Amino acid sequence: GESVGLHLPTLSVQEGDNSIINCAYSNSASDYFIWYKQESGKGPQFIIDIRSNMDKRQGQRVTVLLNKTVKHLSLQIAATQPGDSAVYFCAENPPGTYKYIFGTGTRLKVLA
Amino acid sequence: ETGVTQTPRHLVMGMTNKKSLKCEQHLGHNAMYWYKQSAKKPLELMFVYSLEERVENNSVPSRFSPECPNSSHLFLHLHTLQPEDSALYLCASSQGQGRETQYFGPGTRLLVL
């Protein structure tokens, strides 16, 4: 079946360094992608999205990169802070449906 | 806060109990969703409501019964659950049913004994 997966289940990063969280998606027709952040005891929180007609999109301290050739998505967090510690999900949205296919998540740990 | 609230936040119930989860959104959205989140598994879509009509039942067992009395409220009625139903149940809402960002509530942590 189709799935969205993450390469690293846990990522530890020193405070102040940049973080890169990767995601592979399997449906080459997917044309919309979202990154969510889920802190302990909270629901997923929207971070940033990107459509397939773009390769890169920047937000505040976050950048999402999309490589459609290899069906790869990444989330870059600049100057990682303790408050960035959370589980990060990527999700893909195939065309013609409102359904999102979520990955299992990567836990980001920020070391002081 | 995302504008989506859920109660209770934690629930412990026996397999013979009947309980209900409540979700309320204050965003003026027209679509609401129930998801199940189990450890080490991706989010699983359970039900979708659009303008108070159920548009999706993702092969969910009948021991889970959703109810959407209006566009701001969503319930999940639970009865005769199994221990494997223990999970975090997340409610979400979006402006429409199409390519819209979904905003999640904090979830209800359910433990079935």
C-alpha cells in the first residue's frame, strides 16, 4: 500500500544547530504536503506546507524542501531551540482527495 | 491553542462501559474529523463530517459511533471497546472538505481495561 515514512525515528541536535528531518513518500501523484509538530500531551500543530509546483518554501526558522524526482521531503529548522523538541510528522495528500497519509513521526531532541 | 478543544483529556474505561468523547471547534470550520493515534503507528483517519453529514467511515468497527449535531461539535460514542482500542483520539477541523489545513485538538488519551 501507499505510505509515508521517515528515515530517522529519533534525531538529537545541539541547541543552536540546524535540524533536518527527512521524509519519503510513495505516491508520485501526491501534490500537497504538510509538516506537523506534535509536542508531548498536545495534538499535531501545522508548521508549513508545500505544493508540488514548488521545490522550496520558507517560513519562520523553518524551510521545507521537496524533491519530486526521488519523492523526498525534508524539514529544516534553523537555530534549533529547546522548544522545538517534539515529534514531527510529514503528510502527503494525493490529488482528488481530502485524505492525508501521515508518517509515523520523527522525535527531535534538542540538547542543551 | 488551535481553537479545537477535546474533553475529557484522559479516560479509563472497562470493556463493558459506555462513554463519549467530545470535540468542539471555535474556528467556524465546516469539516470535522476523528483520528486514532496509536504508539509507533501513523495517524489513522476514522470519520469525516462535512456540514454535519458523515462523508467518510474508514472501516471503523461499530463499537465506535460518531455524532455531529452541528458544525461546531463532534462526538465519538464508545461502547464495548477492546484493550487494543487504547490510544490517543484526535479531533480535527478544517474550513472545507477539500485541500484544507486540518487543525487538531489536544486529543483524549483512552485506556481500555
